[in-house]
Amino acid sequence: MGALQNINLDIEEGEFICLIGPSGCGKTTLLRIIAGLELPSAGTITFGHKSIAGPDPNRTMVFQEFNLFPWRNVAQNVEFGLETKSIPKGERHRIAQEYIDLVGLTGFERAYPYELSGGMKQRVGLARALVTSPKVLLMDEPFGSLDAQIRNLMQDELLKIWHRVRTTIIFVTHSADEAVYVADRVAILTTRPGEIKDIVAVDIGRPRSRFDPHFVGLRCNILEGLDMPC
């Protein structure tokens, strides 16, 4: 039995969409297929008008684990993707600094991962993913390992960055609260094999308040779609 079945989903350019569902329902598998790291056993997946047949720098993943190179400082970690494109050193430094500033790490360019907090490490990972200007950012529970206060802060920071760069974001989460807070739409997946049970439009302007009755109602709708108590 495959991890997914009957997935039919269109994502608009510049959209922020969340995937939510029970553990093991195939959310990460779907991200990996979109990234080109895995191929579907049936059906097709396209980016623009072209079928996805493998990894592409236009589609970048950010994982829950920070996956930073411990022997590289912040600037060197952020520059990694630019190095693979053979961009000259001076230009790499300039571009990397723009994204270090964007994620709020100015002054920490020479710090190494062991010197950073969890939230700061995730900022480095985000800058490293964005520095090559991908069209799609695939985020696999990127804030799942952070405590609640830092997680809420990172959600706000991500939204500020998204408003500036307008990269399409496909974001996996286990949290209905997080999904309603960040997303334009929330796709609810069933238990394995994962199917899309429902797609909830989050028709609330930004910035959003978790105490807004409409916010609370949408969160309850998603929890009910997951067969969980509100």
C-alpha cells in the first residue's frame, strides 16, 4: 500500500498552503515528491507546465532538523547554495548578507551552529533555502522542535519574509492553530494512505488574532476534519 492515493491539488503561484493530517499519512512523502526527491508510483506532478522528474533549485526544502554544517559559520552556511551555482565569492557574500539581514541574524555572521539557539538555527536554515531565490519553498514541520513562544515568533517572522519575497510555500504541520495562523488554505489529509479529505480556505486578513471568533471556528473545523475534539 502506498503512502498516498487520489491526490488532486492545484497550488497557485505565491500561495501559502498548509498540509495537515495524522502521523504517517504521507505529508512528508508528498513534499518529497514535489521536491523531486521521490517519484510517484502513479499519476503525474507538474511545476508550471513541466512534469517533475527530479530535484530542481526552484524547489527547496526546509526540514524540522536544522541540517546546518557544523564546521561552517552562519555566513558560510547561507552561502552554500550559491557556491553550488559557482557564483563569484564577492557576489556570494553580498547576496548571503541580504538574506542574513532578512531573517534577523545581522551580527551573527561568524557564529557557528553550536553557538545558536534553536530559533536562530532555523533562521539560518530559512536564509540558506531562500538565498537561491526558489519559486517554491517546501517546509516540513520547520518549527516543530521549537518551544511555543519561539514557534509563534518564527511564524510571524516567516510571514514577514513571505510578504517580501512572495515565494510559494507548502508547509507541513501537525498544528491546526499554526495552519490557520499562517496559511491561505489548509489541505486536510486522511490516515494512510493519505487522501485529501477537505481543503479549508482561511478567509481572514493578516495579521491574525488567535482570539478572533472566526479564527477559533476555522481551527475547530480543521480539528473536526481530523476527527479530533475542538
